[in-house]
Amino acid sequence: MGQSGNSKLSETEVSILKDKAGGRLTTEDIKNAHDEWKKALKIKKGKGTDKSLSKDEFIYYLKNIKMQDVNTLDAENAFKIFDTDGSGTIEFDEFVMSLLLKDKPTVEQFASICMSIYDQDGDGFITEEEMKRMGHTKLRVTNQYTHEKRAEMDSSIETLFNTIDKDRNGKITRAELLKALKENPELQTVL
């Protein structure tokens, strides 16, 4: 499903994407995204039959088709966020998740977004290690990665993780995250 270059989405594909988006996207949103995806794939102009977008293709799409006012650094950062499997390309399911950035999310929606970003193994929990991997990626993306910065990031993440993981079982559930976000709205700026 990730590459979905098909001319029509199946009901199963739509259902999976709706679940992955935490209920924030409607069937119509996903079908519209599929239409946009087909436009984005036209950028390839015969450069193979691959149904994914490289970093350059995605940035071109954002800057020239979707959001003409986006700068290159923001587009590159968006690519790194959307390329959730780290493949170096964006596939259809990752492209659909980009729609989640169009509006300021509610606390519940933000919790779902965090779960989908940080829960890298898909087990329904966020571990401290998963948070650290994302933090390290952020440092690399912004060209700030040094041993000192990594140590600072790790310390901050340990403190943040312990703040959210109330039952101290080494895993953050969606419920724990949601409760922490409601009690401390400023966490949205940290996560």
C-alpha cells in the first residue's frame, strides 16, 4: 500500500490510512491526497516506474506545486519527518500523513501524531530509546549533532520521558501522553 500508484484506492487502504491518522482524516481527505499523489508522481517525468518520491522530488513538489512559499530548509525538514521508515523516499502512506500538518491539532490529535512519529516499532508504546532516536535524528537534520549536544538531548529526553511515564514501566501509552499534554500544554512545543 505504501506506494499506491494505483488509479483507485481500495476501502481497506483508506481504512488503514484513517486509522494511522488517528481519525483526523476523512475518506474524502485521503482520496484527495491520492489525487495530489498522482500529481506529485508526474514530477518523475519518466524517471522509472517507482511509486515513491525522492527528497528532491518531494521538495520540488512542495515548493512548486503545493506550497510555493515554503523555504528549502523547511521542505527538507518536512521530508525527513515524513520519511518515517528512513528509506530516503516518501511513499503514499507517508504522503497522506503530511495532511496532518494543515491545521493546529487538538490535544488528542497531537497525541496521535506523537504516537505515530515516536512509536517506531508500532507496538502502541513509546520507549525512551525511540524518543532518543528521534531526538538524534533531529540533531543530524539540523546539523547540530555533536557528542555534547547528544548528551544534552539524552538528558532532556530522560527528564521528559520520566515526566510522562507516570507508572514508570519504561513505556509511554497514548493515555499517559494525552494526560501529560492536558496537564502541561507546553509539552507540545517540546515534542
